[in-house]
Amino acid sequence: MPREYKITKEDALEARRLMGSVQVDKKTYRRLLVIALRGEGKKNSEIVQITGFAEKYVPRLISKFFHNGFEILLEDKRTGNNRRVSPREEQRFFNRWKNRAKKGRIITTQEMLIAFREEFNVEMTRNAFYRVLDRNNWSKTQPRKIHKKAADAKTQRASKKLNPSPENSESVII
């Protein structure tokens, strides 16, 4: 049977006080609101309706608070746009790899990912690296547009068969 956590009225008042603080963002405000409402005697289903959190998240949040206190609610490990590498550094990194590709070297994303991690000392998943590749207009499957030994446009035109088009032919149908 699940354990029921009792949140005191003092905890609810402390949560309300922290909610009024200037440094609290919207997500933190809603997490504190869960504790305040629970301390005021609301049930989880009512808290879900008020806060908009998922049903399973509210008890999990209350459990975290019960075991770790307000610190766990005030710190949010999820951050957006956490770039440790500037766009200019990314561009320089990819220019070096493009030069290698132009020389005819076959390059894999795994090889690039390892080099990126080592050069910039960052932990990154393969999916995150694919977003970096996309942001820098690098195709995973084909990093170069033309083959290094491709003939120039003039030579290509000269090598094409010069058959007359059917529109220009003066053939007579009988």
C-alpha cells in the first residue's frame, strides 16, 4: 500500500512564502504550489486540476519534498539552450571536417562526435550531436555536394550525347 506523506501547515506557509519570492520561475512556482495545496488539505486529484501536472507527477513531487525538503523543488536541473560551445567554434570545427571530406576522406558521425567531445570537453549524446550537425548544415549521410574528382560543367556538357530532340526533327509520319 502506498505511503501517505503528511505535509504540515508550516510547510504550506513556507511554500507560499517562497512562491512570493522574486527569483522563482513558473515551473518552480507550480512545484511549490503543489506543496502548499497539499499542506492546506487538498487531495492529489484536486492539485492535478489546479496545477495542470500529471496525476503520477504530483505524488512523486510530494515524495521528493518529503525526503529532500524545499531544495529539491527550488533547483531545476533542466535548462534550455545550455550551449558550452559558441556558434563560431562550431563553425571552425565543421570547416576542418569539411576540408577532410573534400580531400576524399570518408567521415563518420561517430568519429566526429568523439572528436567534438574531446576538443570541447563536453558530454553529448548522439542525438544532441545530430542537432549540432543540422544546425551547421551538415548532412549525416553525404557531407559534400560534389565528388572530388567530378568533371567541370564544360566537360560534362561536352560528354553528353548530342541527339536532336524530337521537336526539331523533320520526320514525316506515314
